[in-house]
Amino acid sequence: MKLVYTRSLKPQMILARPLFSEKGTLLLAEGIHLNERLIGMLARLDVPFVYVKDDRFPDLEVRPLISHQNMGRAIRELHRTYEDATRNSAKTALAADFDELLSVVRAVLDEVLSQNDLVVHLLDIRSNDAYSYQHSVQTMILAVLMGRRLGLTEAQLHNLGLGALLAGIGKAFVPGRILNKAGPLTEEERSLLTHYPRFGWELLEGYANVWPTARIVALQHQERWDGSGYPSGLKGEEIHLFSRITAVADVQDALISQRPWRGPLRPHEAFNLLLDGTGTLFDPAVIEAYRQVVTPFPVGTWLYLSTGHVGMVVDAFADDTMRPKVRLVRHERTGDLAKPLDLDLRDYPELEIGAVLDGEERTAEEAAPLLNEPPQMV
């Protein structure tokens, strides 16, 4: 299996991971042979990359953070909750959906906590249309993983997970033309958008099964450590820990996703941006937990090493997410290796990662223009 950006897909490549729709239904199944029509569909849906099978990496598998069944169920239940929030002013209907969401959070929490030293690689592939709900689910997963690193109890992790899942529910009351606007927002549009956390806080008021520590995430997850966030300009420990955790998880997943106003950042670009925000935008303790959970070089990433070798990341480690295991397949000058060689970069501190490549055929020189474009924190 290997990661291929959509623009580099070719007919007859075999999909190695499924793709879900906005409502959690299956769009493309694992094992399907791609053709021009399906590749065109992926491009129209703004799917940034897919995993395809490769005989040179038969042992390589990127396990999803949670099962596809739980991911699909979580997306469907969250979609239903948002729909009811916008259609129905009667809170009884919404409360029923919260009961279902609590069950989803429990299932996800059980699955995540059953895995030791889990390192987050690229998250599940998705279309731009599927962004809103899958983003919320994956924000929840990332938040729970960081919360576990920070030593939260299981009860705290449950409330953190529910809060992260519902963090964006106030967006249900913001017009889609604003949420998906490709150009700059007007002052009026920006004012409405910055009020969505309060909309979420007010919507969740009065539900016995949504604890205040979960509800407060909806209100505070856009606050920033230095006071530059919204809606209240809180700073430092004035912001609840659950909200500080969710802020990092929310930004991480947003940065690697296709958005109407920009393309997805590469994982190492998103990783570096978050680290650059340590002590200004984000709580340093939360960023340290983030570094132990997320790798900037996910399995499937092609790397150019300082030796001139090109290889693909085949594993990553919680004790050092920045030094993965790489399967070398060729050298820039001498060509393909007679036999692929696995190299654990933790054992070779003198080796440097010279570039992150779009694919194995690219050299570091060809990748340089990509690496020289500074990404934006949006």
C-alpha cells in the first residue's frame, strides 16, 4: 500500500482504503480498480489523496483510528443532530439525538483506549463535501488521544470527547455561504462567524446528559493561549483545559483538509505550524502531548534523505514521531535498489530528512518549490 495524491492517480490502481460521503455512506470501497471516470470523480470531490495497493509494500497497512463502522455511525448521528438543530426548535428531538451521540462517544472511546501508544498518521480520506461532520469526529479522536497523554481519567475523556464532537454545532446557525466562502469575509460576515461558539453554548444549555465541562468546549474552542481568539479573548488558563486540547485537534484536522479557500496542507506543514504556535496560540503542555500523538511523516509519505536515498515511511513511533522507519527503494544517482532496505531513523541520528516528496519519482530538487511555499494558519 502507498499514498498517492489524486493528481498523480492512474487507471488500474487499486484503492486500499474506503471513501465516505458527507452522511457517512460508502462512496468507494476498498479493492476497487480506479478508472478515468472514478479518478475524475475524486478530483471533482476535492479528495486530496488516496491509499492504493503496491506489491512492494504488501505488509504495509495504515489502520484507521477507529473502525469504518464506528466512523460511519458517528458521522450519521452527528449529521442527524445538526439537521434537527436547524429544523426543529423542540429540544426533545435534539435530546434524543444526544442520547445516540453519547453511545457513539462511548464506542469511539472504548476503541481508542484499547490501543496502546497509538500514533496518528493521515486521517481517513474524505471529500470536501464530507468535511464538516468527519472533521468533528476526527477532532474528537485527536482530542481524546491528547487527553489520554495528559493523564485525564476515563470520565474526563468521555466529556472531552463529547465536547470536541459538538464543538462546531453552533455553525448550524451560520449560513453555508459564509462557512464555505472562498474569498475574504465582510465585517458583518466575520462578526456572525465569530459568534457561532456562543450559538453552540446556548443550544446545549439545559441538557442533563451534556455536562458543563463538555458544553464549555463549544464556547471556548476558538480561544487562543495569547488571548487572540474568540468569542471572549480569554488567555492562558482562563481557557478550560478541554477547550485548549480541542483547539489543537480542531486546527490540526482543518489544516490537512481541503477547504473552499485553500488546498490541504501536507502533514509536516501542519505539524510545523502547530509547533510554531506553542506558547502563543496554543498551550505548550497540549502541544507536547500533540507531538507524542501525531507524526509529521505518516505511513505512505515519500522522503528524500541526506544520503540521496528515496524511500517511503512504513512505520512511526510514539517515542519519537519525527524519526520514522523508512523503506528505501532507490538512490537519486544510482537508481533502484536491488532490494528495498528498511531503515529506522531513530538509530541513525546523523541522517537528515532533506525533503518530503509528492511521489517516489521526484527528486529533492524537484520538491524544493513545494517546500519553499510557506503555508498559512487558516
